[in-house]
Amino acid sequence: MAYTADAVLSKLSALNESHDSIATTAQWIMFHRRHAAQTVQLWFTKLRDSPSPKRLNMLYLANEVVQQSRARNKDDFLHAFSPIVADATSLAYKGASSDIQSKLRRVVDVWRERKIFESDVQSTLEARLDEIDRSKSQAKVAGFGGSMFGSAASSSIPSELSSLVTLQQAATKSASTSKSAINNANVNYQRITDLAGSSPAPTVYAAQLTGLLKTLANAEGAVTECIKARRELIKGLEKLLVTNRDALDTEEGQLSELSYRRTAIEGRKKEIEVQIMLRLPSSIKEQSPSDRRSGTPDNEPERPQVEALTPPHVQDHDDIYDTSSATKNGGSHTNLPSTLQQGSFPSAPGIEMLSHLASQYQSVPINGSNKKRKIEADDFPDLEGDDGIDADVAEILRKDSHA
């Protein structure tokens, strides 16, 4: 079969997962290695239009071709696949089932072990797959959180920021895509420009340049999308900033108005208080503030009279000296001293009365020898007789003198 674009597409459409189908198609493609660049472009177009299982078969075909080319030291297809192998593999890997993804990972691991592609191409390819795995994990976490905590998360985000969250997510996703595309473009550009001095075959070099142009175009488109997402995010942020500035101006005006009203009301309250004070009676005006606070009434009741804690006077209590019995027995107080018989009662009872009686007698002089002198009966002129003291008292005094 002659080589044509339709022949290549026909071969690719008839491809299945059997080893014979993949090996036969790979041999036919390698036989027409002069058209390696065109064949790879047709292969990539067919891969994009195929479902996920068919994409796995297309990667198996590319694996057979590049490994056979490396074994035969034919670099035509290696150079043709290098610019687009990362995009093709990530396209087949994204959205595929876990079983297909594990098979694709096995193919990529074989390429790394056998060093089919250059190290920079291999690193870019693996980075693209890792990025897809990370985004898939984040999507699972977001879905889990949305199922259990979605209501709480949505309620915690203000409505003004919900649109900004979407714009920020779009900008982040675009930045990640553009970063990978830029890295791939830089790697391919550096590799192909370095090969310019080695004078490769014109057909091979033209295929490489075609692949590089496509890689640069992809990177340029990714960066354009990233710039667009960034501008949308900035526009949303500026809109939110303007809204908050307007709200701030309004709230500051409200604060100024409230402060003015509060000051005016305080002044009016003070004026009313002064008028109230001027209309009060003079007795209330002269009252001290402490008295007004304590609430003491103007007409305070008189305090109750309290009896003084003093001993009663002797003359107020006639029962201290029962004179009635003495009056009944003869009408004279023979048992009392003359001072008491005459009615001059001392004002102090008890021991004070005895001290008063002792003052009626002369003091007994004591000589310098400090010896007691015998007291005779004559020393007590009033001890006997009608005006004397009792005989018992006189006898006690004599005994004390002789003691």
C-alpha cells in the first residue's frame, strides 16, 4: 500500500489491542520513516478524536515504534514524537479509568528505564501526569468536603466573594496549564535549536520544526488563557474594592451624623437639668448633694430620750436606810452617828460613807520608832455615851489596838 494520509488514517482506524495488530501497523509505519513527521501528526490527530480505550492502543503503537527505532538507531520517529509525546500521553491519561492510567504509567516507566527519550522530555512527560494526579486528588477532597461540609463552607463565604473564588480558581488552573506548556516549549526549543548545527536531514529537521511550532503555539495559547483569567480576576477585585470604598464613605458619614446628634442631645440634657435646679425650693437647693443622695427627709423626727447610765441618788431611795423601824422604837436614831441623825446624809453610798465617818476623828500620831502605840479608851472621846458608836464596834477597835 502506497503511503498517503488516508492510508495512515486507515491503518490507525483498524488498530486494536492485540499484539499482532500493533506490531504489523508499527512495521508499516517504520517502513515509511521518511514521512515520520507527517505520520506522527496524523497519529496525534487520530488520538485526540478517539475514545479512552482507543487512545491506549495508540500509545501502545507509539511505544512499539519508538522502541524499534531506538533498537535500530533510527532517530526519525524519536525526533518526531519528542515534541508532542507529553501532550499526547497526558491527553490519554486525563479522564481515563484507573486501570488505563496504570497501564499508561507502565509505558512511561519503560521509556524512562530504557532511556527512549531525552531526560528533559521524560521529565516533562512525568510532570504532566503528576499534575493530573494532583488535580484529581484535590477534586476528590473538594467533592468530599462539599458532600459533608458544603453547607457550612458556602455559608462561611460571603456572597460578594463567591464570584471571586471562581475567578481565582480559574486563574490558578490556567497558570498551572501555562506553566507546563511553557516548560515543554522551552525544552523542545532548546533541543531543536541545538540540533541546527548538526545538519540533520531536511525532512527530519522540517518535521522537528513543525512540532516545535505546534508546541510554541500551544504554550502561547495557554499563556493567553492565563492572562485572560488574571484580567477577569483583577476586574472582580477592583469591583469589590469600589463597592467597599463606597460603603466606607457612607458609614463614615453615618458616624459623623450620630456623633453630632449625641453631642447636641447631651447639651440639651444639661440645660434641662439647670432649669430643674432653678425651680427647686430654697431648702432643697441649700441641702448638700450628699444629703440629697442619701434621701434624708427635711423634717427629721426627734430622737428618743435615753436614760443616762448613772447610779441613783441616795435621797431618791429611802429604802436603803430603813428609818421607819427606828422611829417606831423610840423615834431616835441611836444607832447612827450624830451627823446622820441630823439628816446630813452623804451623797455616796458604801465605802465612801465609811471614809466620811473616819474623817470625823483625829488621826493617831505615830512616833519616829514606827512602833504602834497602845490606844486607850480616852483616845476615842465619842466611843461611849448616847452619842457614841456601838459597843461592838468599840470593842473591835480596842482589840485591833492591842494586837
